[in-house]
Amino acid sequence: MRVPPQDLDAPLCARGLVKRYGDVVAVDGVDLTVAPGDVYGFLGPNGAGKTTALRILLGLVRPHAGSVALFGRDPLLHGVQALESVAGFVEAPSFYPYLSGRKNLELVAALDGGQAAGRIDDALETVELSDRARDKVGGYSHGMRQRLGIAGALLRAPRLMLLDEPATGLDPAGMRDMRGLIRNLADSGMTVVLSSHLLVEVEELCNRVGIIRRGKMVFEGTLTDLRASAAGAWQLRTTDDDVALRVCRSAPGIEEARATASGISFRAPEAAVADLSIALVQAGIGLTALTPHAATLEDLFFRLTEDDGRAPIPASDAVEEAA
């Protein structure tokens, strides 16, 4: 499946991506579109296929089916030319620990050629490593190495940055600094794809998200759209929650009724909720609270990525992490 013509100007567009490792389908028909200026959060449980998909998008792994366009160019067809305006890293960036941060960037710039060497100072300033540029990378903290990885990516003057779990392993201060750095990149006009399992990070930074589950995309859209998909959730507390739960499960229009630590949760349109309140009173049950529930991103993520809202999904593509 090729990328439709109307999507060719998008910074990133993928259609029908499939990648198998033996009998394991790591990526299963993935479609995604990243528009100019997006901070796009790519979410999924560990082993869901995120890293494999990113490798395909960067041309590091050949898919069994599907196509990718980076500003209209397929990395498998156009090679390095497709990556001219694209940078980032998959998993942790690697450096020579016995060399300084600046010397590592000089080596990266030498590989890229062009004007890359002239961007080293600006890149170090952007990631706030100018004062540690002459120190050996072996003495850097994990957060400093992550920021140096972004500095290396910035040498390419990218219009699209792909970052795979950039805040993983950082302490709270490091996470805050990384979020600030990504926000600054987005504010400068750069399009960012952020693979992450840190939902607070995604909620703070991203305007659009794609959620992958067992290699399949289960949602793509704005955070507003995602929250709207959970409209109709309610929380109920009564004088007898055991009986109330039975009433809920037999009432027309009431779905997904279950006991929670704070009472009963269910999904229903407002008309069904009005009828339910009458049925509860007729059953001799007093209502102490009946309120609409505003779902958090965490609620929505687990609803989309867990089996029947109960058990977490097993890591079906664990081979991805070792590939």
C-alpha cells in the first residue's frame, strides 16, 4: 500500500506497515500521519511494537508490507535523501565515553558533512550542555547523555525529530528538563514524534497521539478527540452498592457497570442515567453521589490497551526489543 498523494507533504505518513519476526507480528497494518507542527505522542505498552515501528519509519528496518513517506520520500526508495530533514534516535543514543561531548559531536558532524560542524555551539546551548562540552561523556549523567543525543540530532537542522523514550531512566528533575527541551523544539517550529510510556509527559506536550496495541493502531487523533471517546462515564455511590450494582447491570442503556474502590462505575447516555436513578429509588436504595466522570489520559490508555479492562496485554513482540 502506497502513501496517498494528498499525504505526500506531511512530515511523516505511513500506511499498512507490517513487520514479522518468525511467527510474531510485531507491527500489524499500522497507519499514522504526522502533520506539520505536531507534537505527536506515540503510545503503547512495552512490547506493543513502538520501537519496531520507529525503526521502520527511519528506514532502519525493512517492513514486510506497507510504505513510509518522510516529507514525501520513502527511505527504502530514496535512501539517505529521505532523511535530509529528519533526525532523532531509537532507544538510547550512543557515544564514545572516553571523548568529550564536543568531540563526539564533531565526529557526528563529520559524518553528516555540510554545515553540521557550524551548528555544534548552538546545539550545545539548546540542550544546556555548553559548560560541560569539554568533559568526557563517561562522566555524564544519564540525562546529560540523552540531551547530548538531541544535540547530535540538531546538527542536521531537522524539520522532523523522532525521539524514542527520551525521558526513560531520568529522575524527576531530569524529566522536567527533558519536557522543557522538547517544548522548546516544538515552539521553534519543529515537528516532533515522541514515543513514550510516560502519560504525564504526553499529556503535557502532545497535541495528537497514536496508540498501538499488539502491533495494531487502536487510536489516532487529538487528545480532545480521545477524551470525547470516553464521554458518558459515570461514578455512583449509594446506601447499598451491592444491590445497586445488580440494578445497574439489569437497567436498559447501562454498560460496563462494575464495582470500584469508590463505588460503582458505568457508561450510559444521560437519559438512561435518569431512568437508573428512578429505578434505584424504587428499589429502596439511596443515592449519595451520581456524577459524570472525566477520564484521565491514564484511564483512556488502559481502556484501549488492556484486555476487557482487566489484565495487561502480554508483550507479544518481545523479540523487537532485542532486534
